[in-house]
Amino acid sequence: MAVDVEGEEALDLDFPRAHGEVPGAALFRQACADFQVDEDLGIEPEGRGEHLYLRIRKSDQNTRWVAKLLGEHFGVDPGLVGHAGLKDRRAVPTQWFSLQLPGTEGVPPLPSLAGCEILAAARHPRKLRTGSHRGNRFVIRLRDFTGDVDGLEARLGLIAAEGVPNYFGEQRFGIDGGNLAEVRRILAMPSPRFKGQRGGLYLSAARSWLFNQVLAARVRDGSWHAVADGPLWGRGRTIAAPEVAVYEEAVLAPWQPWRHALEHSGLRQERRALVLRPEQLTWWWDGADLVLAFALAPGCYATAVLRELAVLTAPEPMV
């Protein structure tokens, strides 16, 4: 997929695969239940404190919408409703939310939310913050696989042994790459400014795009396994080895305005692993459907694994 902005070259989101041509094709996300995610918080709420933790299973509902409904019910600004990360709408995710409710004790009456089931409720002393969970466990069904079954089995074994490129998924770039298009529009202004929550979203997309450019270059030249990490651009000196810094500088030379925007946004330069190894990867066949189960660390995308297996056909994306 390419993102086109009038007068500028399209941005190609079809990043190179590490393990060669995929062995077949399948249908993806044909039903919400085809993509199940169980968030591993990594702790148990302590049962005391001013923050109410709710473990919610939702279907066909996005995270921000559920946070809004929770905020309305409890009289809390939706922006102050905590969660460890965004979960896909066309899915059945189980995740935790937190609300600061000082001056009360125990578990208050809970709301009834469309498309949601509250599985647990408990108090905890601290707010749930982005990225604070241990990881996510996935069960994903790819329907009606057509192609080389033996080749797919071999590819799964290769991924279990070597991993896949740790790309940021297309979700990070918005529907049809709209977040990247917006970055271009803002940077074309006489005085570019990234304002508010949406501005932060666009900066995050820009940062992810630059990381994917470096990773894609390493996939093309075969060095993606040879180096531990790549840049999440921002201000400050790089901690990369000199030869790595030179490589990244060369790849990102055409993206100086994007780098400049990130350097002046307050984001600090960080590093991200280039290799993604799905943990506890298992799979089985249900007729022509392939069902996969695996766990990923926070910030990693299941689609980075799936894109190495098959050409996927999915319904139109949902907000």
C-alpha cells in the first residue's frame, strides 16, 4: 500500500519481507473472534488504593471509545482513564483500564457497556500507564488458506527459530496511511507545529516510519539479524555504535525535515529491537483455517508476524 499526497512521491507501506515470498494467501479478520488478544498486566491489583482497575473483554469496540464511556459513567475525564495500550476494534481483546476515584473504597456499581464484559474489578494505588503491561497473548485465525501448506509449515518453523523484522504495523500509520499524510501536510506549512493529542499521534507515526525505513534497509541487505536495535528518533546523542550511527544517518538522510520535527518535539532518542521473536508460538489446522497462538512484548505487532506467512485479505479497516 502506498500513501500519496498531492505533489509528492507516495510512501510505500509494503515493507520488504525477511524470509522471501510468502507460501500462500488467507482471509484475515473476517470476524472479530478471528483476532483474540489477552493483555498480561504482569501484576495483580493490590485491592486497595484510589485507582479502580477494571478488566474488560470487548468486541467491535475500540479502546478510546470504552475509555470515554467509563469516564462518563464515573465522572472522570476520558483522557485520565488509564490503559496499557490501544487494542484493535475488529477483534476480541481483553484489557485493563484504571480510573482515579479518590475518597471512596471498595468497588462501586459498575456500568453496562455495549459490546463489553467486565471480568474483574479491584483497587490499586497507582494509575495504569501506557506500556506498563508485561505483554499480550494472541490467538489468531487465518481463514481459507490457499497455497503451499508444507511451505507454510516450514515458514512457521523458521519464524519460531529466527523471528521476523520488528516493524511497526500499519495501524500505527492510520487508515490508508492517513497519519503520514498529515505529517507531510504539517511539515509543508511555513511554521510547522504538532499540537495536542492528534499532534502527538502524528509524531509517533513519523518516528515509527523512520524506524521502519532503517529496518527495511537492513532487511534488503540481510543485516537485520546482525544489529540489535534501531533508532526511535528524537533529541539527544545516539547511543548506537559509530558504525551503526553512520548506517542510520545514510538511510535517513532524505528525511531531515521529519528528523528535525522529532528532535524539536520533546521526544528523546531511544532504541528499539530490530528482531521480533514470538514467544510460545504454536499452531494448528482447523480444516483450511490456520490458527496461531503466541505472545508478544509491549509495542510489538502481531501483523509483523502474519505478513511473513501469507498475503492477507481483510475487510475495510475500522476506526
